[in-house]
Amino acid sequence: MTTSALLLHLRRSLGRTAFPFLVGLVVLNTLLRPMGWRYEPMWAVYQYNFTVMLLGPLLAGLAAWEGHRLSRAAPFLSAHHRPLAMLAAAWAALLTWSCAAFLLGLALVLGVVAGAGALPSLGLPELLTPLPALALLGLACAIGLAAGWLSGEGGKVAAPMVAIAVFLVFLLLYSGDLSEFVMVGGATSSLVGLRPKAGTQGTQIAFYAAATLLALLAAAWSAALHHLRPRHVLAAAATAVLCALSAGHLASADPLYLEARPGDVRCHGTQPEICLGRGYATYEPQLRAKLTPMVTAMTRLDLPAPAAFRQDALRSSTNTGQLSPDTVKGDRELLLDMFLGTYYGSTCAIEPGSPMERHHVNARYWLAAAAGVPTYEDPLLDPRLTSGSAPERISVARAAFQGLAACDG
């Protein structure tokens, strides 16, 4: 296809008419949602990819209408052996407009990240993360185009029906055991120290590409089976094998979509060492100022404080505290609870009225008083912590932390 022919298809494409609406959709979907991701390019990009769950069905509906328009010329195109070329051109034009809208929205997201000062941490993994989302848009476009081409007299209702059907399929796959087929993005919490699995992303792209080609071939050849040649059959068979193999790999893949990303944090200082995502580095001084009184309080008890606090930790442990965006940005109560959680196992049950709950109440009171966090009256609180002598308070607090540490579940 020549450049002039492609430009002609772009001008005549239904995608050109729908482009402002598509842009408005992705912009509103970005600006009207929480922006906790603004300090993390990976989280920002991966979260933005979820836009295809809305954009994909709409694109499928537009493509179905475009396919129906083209089907009116099916006899002429079939007689001149041109169905595949025409469908491919229409698909490319529609996908170009939708990808342009998607990328404009992505540019807006990166602009927000830049405004938060986190853009310098943008790297190759972030730049590659949108590729599966774009490939899924290509598949949605091909499905819609094929459905519209094959709809015949029912073309007037094909567009909304296809849009609804694709949305329902996306939703069912996303919420079921086969979510790997549509899970190209979406994260509700920080991705510091994590990234999408490159193998899963590559398999998704292979599956979407093969399924896209099969959809276009099936639509084009439905009206011209008598014109097929052996090389066409071999090409379709090879594409079908690739589609089946990649689908099988996705269906049997590990349901965890993310993997560790080494080197995603920068560590600062000692006693304690604080390791933050690259977009959160400016919070280190104020975070240290809030942690220091707690560390000092543990020193008074002759008990060790956590040696490090890391944003890429999978969970808190006796030597490492797990930081979240909320604790990094200064919520003292959450920070205190995280600090306290390093002294007992994550599966330890704190039953009402149990010795474990009494230890927790006393230990939390000790830390809260040291860190300037509001303290509350509690029936289980040992009165010596509020009215006892300094040695008594230290003795009670030490016993509380030792009681917590005894539970290593």
C-alpha cells in the first residue's frame, strides 16, 4: 500500500470522526481517577493500560460499523481479489486513530508524572509496558471489522452488539481464571520493585497479533474461498498454530503478572537505612525525622530496631519495615503501625482480650508517646505506662515487645 493510499484511508476512516470522542474518553478517565501513581512511572503506565478495557469495546463497535460499510462493496472487492487488502487498510486506519488517542492519554499521564518530579526514573521497562495494550486494541479492531464485514443485512445493529459483546468478554476474562488474555494493566497499589513479566507480555503480543491476522483472513476469505491458493492456506495454518501455542501458554501461565525489578529503589543513610522508589527520594528527610523517635524509643528498651525500611520489601520482617506510598508521604499512624508490625509475624492473631492484644496495646502506646502520635485510653493498657516511674515504664514496654516477638507466625 502506498503512502497516498494510506493517507486516503486515514482521512476517510470512521476513526477520524470518532477521534475527539476517544481522546475525551481517555483524558476524563485519567483526570477523574485517583493519581497515587504520579510518583512512579511504572505504576502510572501500567495503571493507564487499563484504559483499553473501555477503549477496546468502543473501537470494536466502530470497526464493526466500518466493516459493514465495506461489505457493501464485497462483490466488487472479491471479484478483484482485494478483500484482504481493503480490510487491512481499514484496520490500519482505525487502529492508527485509536492508538493516537491512547498515546495522547499516555502523554498526559507522563506529564503528571513529570509534574511530580518522577519522570527521570522513566526507563525501558516503562516504555515497553504499553505494547500489549496496543496489541489488544488491534485485536479488538480486527474482531469488530470482521463481524461488521460478515453481518450482511444485520449491519445496522452489528456495531452496538459487537461493542457490548467485546466488553462482556473482556469483563468475564478479566474477572475469571483466564484473565491473562486481557490483563494488560491495572494496579491499585505501588509497583516499586515490581514490573510486568516480560515473558507474559511477549506471549500476549504474539497471541493478539496472530488472532488479529486470523480474524482479518477469515473475514476476507469468507467471500472468496475459491480464490485461495496453497500458500494462503499454509500462511493461515502457521498463524493458527502460533495463536494456539500462545493461547495455551497464557492459559497455563502463572497467575502472578508481576516480577521483581532489582535496582528500583535508592537507599539513603544508616540506622536505619531507608530505601525508596526513585520518584519518592524527596520524602526521605521527613520520613527519617518521623522514624528516628521510634528507633530511639527502642534503643531505650535495649531492643533492636529494624535496620532498614524498604519500599520494595514484599512484607515487613524483624529486620526490615515495608514502606507504602502512604507511610512514605507521612501518615504517622500508618507509619507507627508498620514499625510495630516488624516485631511480630504477619499471621499472628490478635484476639480480643488475649495476652497478644495486651502486648500490642502496651507496645503501641510506648511508640505513639515517643513519636508524637495521639494516644488513647484502653482498658488493656498497663497503668504503669501512664503513671509509673521511668524504670517501670521501660520494663512494661520491653515486656510488651518481647511478648509480640514471641509470636513469629
